[in-house]
Amino acid sequence: MLQALPLIFILAGLALYAVLGGADFGAGFWQLATARRTEGRRVREFAHHAMGPVWEANHVWLIFVLVIFWTCYPKAFGSIMSTLAVPLFIALLGIIFRGAAYALREGAATHEESGRIDAIFAVSSILVPFALGTAVGGIAGGRVPVGNAAGHEWSSWLNGTSIVIGALAVATSAHLAAVYLAADAAHDRETELERSFRLRGLGSGVIAGALAIAGVFVLNGDDHSLFHSLLSGRALPAVIVSAVVGLAALVLVFERRYELARYAASLAVAAIIAGWALARWPTILPNLTVDQAAAGHDILVSVVVVVVAGAVILLPSLVLLFRLTLTGRFRARELTVVETTTVTRPALRAGLLARVAVACLIAGAGLLNLADAQWAHVIGVTCLISFVGIAFCAIVVPALDEQASSR
Amino acid sequence: MSPQSVAAAFPPVDQHYLLQARQMQALSFSVHIPLVAFGISFPAMVLFVEWLGHRRGDELYLTLARRWSKVMITLFAVGVITGTVLSFEMGLLWPNFTGTFGSVFGVAFAIEGFSFFLEAIFIGIYAYGWRRMSPRAHMLSAVPIVITGVTGSLVVISVDAWMNHPTGFTLRNGKVTNVHPWSALLGNSYLWNELIHMYIAGYIVCGFIVAGCYAFGRLRGRWGRYERTALTIPLTIAALASPVQMLVGDWVARDVANTQPVKLAAIEGLYRTTRGADEHLLGWYTGNHMEHAIVVPHLLSLLTDHSWNGKVVGLDSVPANQRPPVNVVHWAFQIMVGVGTFLALLAVIYIAVRVRRKRLPDSVWFYRALVLAAPLSVAALIAGWVVTEVGRQPWVVYGVMRTDAAVTGAHGIVVGYGALAASYLVVACGLVWVLRRLARSPLELRTDAGSHAAAGTELEAA
């Protein structure tokens, strides 16, 4: 059980990345899809602003997945990364350009400039989920053997299963983003925008569903064993849940119940990931079971402790961020009240501070650079850091006072 | 220390492009590390300035803090990308390293992942919370950014310290067993000097770069109270940290001499194990000795052993295939120390004028030197890491696993290297462009009520 626990973390991280990061990728997709229309600019502005505050947070899920993977299943990680180096590297380039375009947009002054930057952003927003999807397809289709680049570098990810999963990733992202943006537009009473995103949500949802059904047929021809285990036994409930909930999501979008639709679509994505894991259980790669791939007992315990402790801090913070974002707090007008309560400060004894700082410097240098004992080094370093802090106060406070008075 | 002392996860592969793989890693790292320097120190500076603004009720500090926070966010966003590149490369370039040792050091990256996550969350709240939250709540939202900037880099540096000084596991018949990840990472004596050296470097690099920007502005005639304040704060921090860094550096070097004597020998170009070893400044290492170097008799023994005739281990203590490339390490060290000395000198001038005359230096040469100090401090930072990492070669895990046993068997390293280098070049040009734009947007010291509704609109107006 302990051996499988980190795998559950990884799959949960993957599902969250697919849902939250996916919505961001999808926003990029719609920026491209609306580029040539008159309303395009408004859509793009809206998409850009809506994802602003949560942008970085969503993409750290990927790093989380990678890190837990290599810590807990190092051998499987090495095999996957070396065989699937090409699609993963393509995804990496996409991530670089996508992030760069996002950061650079702050500097765009004209609409032409921001339009050009948005185009880069949009193309890479499609490339990344597609490439990552093909890599997932390579793993799911059993094309990654254990070893250092032991699989085929092209056919491992350029095959029917991979391409369908890649396309599915793009379509799902587009759907999630459209529903998210429709909800935002409804919240802001932008009826025009809401209508167009609702239509997009329905369209992309239908396409995602069609791709999923097509995927079943491709899988049947491509990897019959995965097809068989997906549609029989323990994976079947997950597949059924995914289909039913996915359909429900479409109905909910039609009914303009975006909040629920978003959860339904997310559940559909999570269910299909769970179905894949259940179908492959107990192997992680061909001829490598989860138990064989897992790291030692102490390490797994450490990771579980870190993840649980981290989650205790992380989840409330994440809830705070999403609440502030989803309630539109970050799109509200700025308050204009400036506190002008000047606090009367006690006169700083700069001279005394300076003397203490010099004493710290001398003591620190003596203990760190002349003494050899470890305890002396500890005190020495502390003294030197204190020197920087105290001397900073002694110098900066009078300097700022002087600059403020000679304005 | 036999080359095959560890049985790796996968059998060895024949990789012709090991050097290119190492260069690709070095490139990714060199791009990321200046951003780390900012991540360590800049949030604290921004928070300090915002605190000044609220405490003194002075709009100028708030404007400064807000403008700095935009730079902070841009750099963080770029840092997320370059950090993602590094975590991909752990597997893309070195699958046998992660495959064999991933479990030993991985916990550190799990903590780093959480730190990064929290930092991303609160940086979002901080960025979009300007004037939409109470001053207290807004400043509180910056505190996690400051803390996670420290914890995140702490654990990553602990991994590097472990690679240089591996502990916390046993090798039995070549198998890695009995792994204690916590003692490997945090119980490692090597961690503390690397950590403190890097943290101080973070303040120096960030301080001199920010000060350098305003020094450049002064040379162009932009020199109001705003600019003087914006120069004074980072410059004071960097100026105080620079001399301290020389003392800390001396401590680090002594630890290297004790735990990685071959690295120290490469730094100094010392071939034979010697008593009363001389220090060689500059020069070129050929045919097992230094040529054209400035020689300071006995200084090396004095520095590393605190004795006139102390023994210093030379490169000849290990076979030729276990020595790092001497000139790369030696020159990286010369650059680091040379620049460090220059920065400390500049710092002493600044502090002397500030304390004695109670003003900023007047000389135009001081500000020209400050402009120069900005890129030089980055060069010193990267050079310092070259000393650590190239000096560790040919090992990826010192004395346990060779780098050529860690590399991927995949083809196309050269293509990947070229593509990554080209992408980084494009992104670097873009970054310079956006930072110039941010710097050029007009100051709004007297903001009229509600003139900007969303973050970014004031830039679009520029």
C-alpha cells in the first residue's frame, strides 16, 4: 500500500494539472481561435486578465508530479524521460515560449504588440498539452520499456494512441477554459462574451467527447490489452463515470450552470486518469510493477510526510487564492485611501548601532576565519549576518531621513 | 574511489555528446541562477520598502515598492520556466543519475516543489492585492514569499551539497542501500557553507543589479529623490554584504580543502602534494604546472591550513581520469575572486562616503563603476558555481558516480542544446525589452483617485 501511495499523489497531481493547467492552456487556445475576429481582442484581454493571478500556481503542479515521480519511482522516471525525450523536450520548449510570452505581455504598449505576443502564447498553449498528451499515450500504450532510452525514440509517441490522447488533451483544455471564461463573463454581466464562450464550451465539449469515443476504437486496433482491461473489470466503472459525467458537463453548460459544469468536466478528466491507472495496475511500465519500481521504505515515508505536511499549508493558501480570484476581488477597483498616519519614531542611535555592527564584524571574522572549531564558525557566521543587518539600519535610516528632508 | 564504485540503475551507454549534455545543463543553470539570487533577496527588499511607506506614510516608498514588485513578478515568472527546464533536464539528460539516486535527494525537491508552489500563490495575491487589501494584509501576504524564497533554495542547495559531499546512504556491493534522506540532505556539513555563500551572493547580485540600473539612470540625468532612495537601499545591502562575502569565501575554501582536496588543487593548479604551497594568481596550467602566474610564497598553505608549512594535496593524488579540467576551474575562481574584490572595494568607497560625508558619492566614475558592477556580479555568481560544479567533475556524485555513467542514451542532445540555446536567446531579448519598457513607464508619484483599475493598465497607458 505504501508503495502505491505516492502513485496516487502523482495521479492526483496529474489530474489537477490537466484540469487547472489545462484551463490555462485552453485560454491560450481561444486567444488563437479568436485572433482574426473583431471581438477577438476583447476575448483575448478577458482571457489574459482572468487567468492572471493564478497563472504561476497552476503550472507548479507539473513540477510536483516530476519531483514525486523521480523520488519514489526513480527507475521508471529515468526510463520514461529517456525514451520519451523528444515529446517532453517539445513540451519544454512550449513551456518556455508560453511563459516568456506571458511575462512579456506586461510590456506590450500597442494592440499589435500584444497581438503578436498572444500568437506565440497561443501556439505554445496548444503545443504543450498535445506533446504531453502524446507522452502520456506512449506510457499508457506500453511503449516505454525499462532502461536508459530503451524504447523507440519516434514510434513511442508518434502512434495512434498517443496522437488521440494529445488531441484529447487540447480539446479538454479548450473546453475547460471556455466554461471557466463563460462563468467569469456571467459574473461580470458581459452577456455578449458569455454567449460566445458558452457556444465554444459546447463545441469543444462535443469534440472532446467524439475524440474520446474515437480513442476507444484506435486503442482497440493499437493496444488491444489496454483496450481490454479498460473495458473490463475494475477500470470499467471509472470509464463509465467519465462518460456519464462528461455528458452531464455538456448539459450543465447548456443550462448555463457553469460552476457545476466545471466540476463535472474536471471529474471526467480525473476519472479517465484513474481508469488508466486501474487498467494498468499493478504495473507502472511493462515488466515493472509498482512495488518493484518504488524506492525504499524510509524514503516513501518521508515523501508521504512531506506531502501531507505541505498540503496542510498549501491547500488553505490555494483556497485563499482561488477565492480572491473567483469572487472577482482582484478585478475590483483599487482603493484610493492612503494611510497617512505618520508614526513618531524614537530617534535612532545610529552611532551606537554602528559601534555594535563593527564589534560584530570583528568578532565574526575572528571566529570564522581564524578559529577552526565548528561551534566557532556557527557563532562567527551569526555575527557576520548580524553585522550586515545592524549596519544596514545604521546607514539606511539616516540616509533616507536626509533624502526625505531635502526633497 | 574506483570509477565503477556504484551499480547504476541502468547499464552504461555510449554517449558521444557528454560534453554537450554538460554544457546544456550548465547553460540552463546559468540562466536560472541569477533569478534565484533575486528570489532569495528581492522580496525582502520590496517588503522593507513597502513597510517604510506605510510606516512613514510616504507615497514615494509605496510607488517604489509597487514598481519593484512588478519586476519581482516578471522575474519570478521567468524563474518558474527556467526552473521547470532544470527539473525536466534531471530526467532528460541524466536519467541514470535520477534513476539511481533520485530517491536519496528527491525529498529535497519535494519540499522545494511546495515552497515554489506557496511562493507562486502568494506572489499572485501580492501582485493583484495592491490597494485591494488592507496594508497589513498585503504586507502579510509577502511574508510567505520571503520565507519560501529561502526554504526553496535551501533544499536545492542541500542537493548540490550532497552531490559534492555524499552522505546518508551505504554502498553494499555497488548497491545503494540504507538510505537516510534527511541526514543525507540536512545533516550534511557541506550544506552550510554553500548555503551562506549563496545567500550572501543573492543579496550582492540583486543589490548591485538594482543599484546599477539607477546608477545608469543618473548618468542619463534621472536623479530625483525617488532615484536616490531606490539606489541607496539596494546599494547599502550589497555594500555591506560584499566584504562579508570575502570572509565567508575564505571559510568555504578551507572546507573544500578538507573535503574535496582535488577540487582545491584544480582551483590552484597545484599538481604535486606540497608543504608550504604557494598561491598562484592568474596564469595558465600546462604540463602539470602553472605558467605566467603571480606567485605569492606559502600563501596557499597559510589560507587553507593556517600554517606556514601546511600540507596541501595536489592533483597527483588521484589518477588522471579523476581530475577536473584545471584551467576552467582555475579561471572561474580567478574571475569570482577578482570581481568579488572589485565589488568589496566599491562597497568600502560607498560606505566611507556615506558615513563620513553623510551623502552619496559625487564622482561620475563611481556611478560608471556601479553600472559595470551589475553584470560583473552576475559573472562572479556564475563563475562561483562553475568552480563548484566543474570542480566536482568527472563525478556527478563525488567519488561515487561518474558523470559519463549518468548521461542519457537518447540521441539528439546536440539538437536539444541548440534549440534550448536559441530559445533562451529569444527570451533574453524579450526580457531586456520588457524590463526597459517597465523602467520607462512614467512615475506616478501623485496618483489621482482610481486612475488605474487593473494591474497593467498604467503600463498600457505609457
